[in-house]
Amino acid sequence: VQLQASGGGLVQPGGSLRLSCAASGTIFSSNTMGWFRQAPGREREFVGGINWNGGRTNYADPVKGRFSISRDNAQRTVYLQMNSLKPEDTAVYYCARDRVVYRAVIATAPDAYDYWGQGTQVTVSS
């Protein structure tokens, strides 16, 4: 069971990044996938999630209108497109799989997710 996140880096304020999360060795297409982030000294927080078939998404207020999540079940990959990045978006970003298949709502609590990627650093700075 493995989730491999990639795509992080250093970007200037106002810039964009696209994170990817590739899944292997586990059920993927039946589960919501979530993105979380953790900045130094802060708790891990929900960024957004996408349901099993990509028909529903949910975003945290700080990223609404700037971030978007998509998934390709055939490629077993979920994406986080981040636009208009701000310094406060600086954090380690994690992808995670909801432990419940076909959950009706997109869970926002970290303990609803069982498998986690290793994290990818996003730094927004001029």
C-alpha cells in the first residue's frame, strides 16, 4: 500500500503548482481522496477532497476559488492544482485515502483517512 505525492517546490506568490498523488497496492477508485497540509508549528489541516468518482469536491475556506482537485481512476492518480499561491500556503502537503468506501460526504477529519502519502513541500516565497 503506497501513496506517492510529488510536484512540490518553491514558487513565487501568485504562482501555480500542481501536485500529484499516485496510488499503488490498494483500493483507490472506490474511496474519497483528500489533501491535507501541515505548516511548522501547526496542526495538519484539511485542504480539500474529491469523492470516489470525481463528481463531488469539497475545499477548505482558505483555498476555495484558488485550488482544485481532480482524479484519474484509470491512472490511480489524484491531483491538486494550486493557483494564486500565497505565502500562507507554505506547508508540507499530504494526500490520503478515506478508510470508508463510497462515503456519502467528503470527510475533513484526518482520522477518517487510513493511508497517507509521504508529503511534498510547497514553499511560497519571493
